[in-house]
Amino acid sequence: MFPYADDADKGEGAAVPQKEIEVIRNWIKLGASHPADEEVLDPREHWPYRPPQQQSVPIVRDPSSIRNPIDSFVAVKRHEYGLQASPPMDKSRLLRRVYLDLTGVLRHSIT
């Protein structure tokens, strides 16, 4: 296939575009994997089909911002990435965001 890619007279139909040849070359360089070569896993082993397992709540360095167990998981990941917690939101801004999330419309645009 490759030696004749630039010579349309060697085969029937149009020549294979150079871009397609490069895709095939790269696929071969990467090992030419094919779905038939891959092990077929039992679909019941895929994570959404397994029963949920109880996770232990991680211990955090500063429990002052933790109000529920989910906050602990978030705090651990925040620490891993070197992020700081956002300050608490005032109630009017929180209500505005909730309204926008539920309706998809900004409240002031209705009036």
C-alpha cells in the first residue's frame, strides 16, 4: 500500500490521501492495536454496575470548614492540588445561583 500511495496508476480508484497514510503509519508505530486483540471484560465488572462500597471519610488537617462528610473528600483533593477554599457565600448570592441553576434564567431579567 505505501510504495504505491503516490502513484494512482498502480491500483484501481483514487490514490490514498497522504493524510490517511500518515494515520496508518502512526497506528503501526504505536503497535497497530486492534479491538480483536484486546481482552473482552465482563460488562458487569464496569464500575457503574458494581454495588456501591462504603468509603471511610478522610481525616483533614483543618476540620473547621467541614460541615458534612463530602466536605472532607473535597478538602483532601483541594490540599493535593494546593488550592484554597473559597470563602462562604452570602445568602442573597447563593439564592441567586440556586435560582439560575433551577430555572436557567437570571432573576433580574424577568422583571
